[in-house]
Amino acid sequence: MHALVIDDSRAVRRILRGFLVDLGYEVVEAGDGEEALRELKLSTTPVDVALVDWNMPKMSGLEFVKAVRANAQWDRLVLMMVTTETEIEKVAAALDAGANEYVMKPFTKDIIREKLELLTSSPV
């Protein structure tokens, strides 16, 4: 399984990468939505899941979700928002835009694992 971690915080990317590697994922990182779209386009192996922060420079997580969902090539990409945004309106906006799940920071490895199991229908 291949994962893309998108967050402007290097520390958060490192933490999520560690969780995902422990769960058996190969991980690519991006610091914003524009970089993440480039990674998706250049990837020789399909990305299965993307963990996406909301607040990032250049292209927000919400804009990234909308861009991914506008491209049929990435229909099967599972999108999980991992963010500090807790307002119900933001959660609804992300899900309406095409995010499959929403995790609020701070998170734990168990929360990430449980959400990924729900989204991918297989134990990780």
C-alpha cells in the first residue's frame, strides 16, 4: 500500500510517516497541496491513501481534495483529513468536497490505524 502525507509541518509529516511505515505503507510526503498534486501526477505507483492537513500555504487541504475529486484518474484515492480544524462546518465542507474521513489533531497511532482499517476494509 502507498500513502501520501500532506502537511506543511515537517514534524507532523515525520510522525505520520512513522505510523504509516509501521503499518506497512510506503510513504511519500508533500508540504502543500500543489506539491502533493505533482507527486500524484509523477508517481509510478498508484497512491492508495492520502492524509491531508487543511491549513497549508499555496493550496489548502480542502482545495487539494476538490482537485483530486475533479480528476477521474484518482477516483479510488482514499482521502483522510488530519487537521486542527474542529468546527462542524469545516468537517462537513471536507466531507462534501470528497474527503472519506476526518481526524482531528492531536491524534494517536491507534486512531490513524482504526480509520485506515475502516477506509481500506483490511487490517493494517
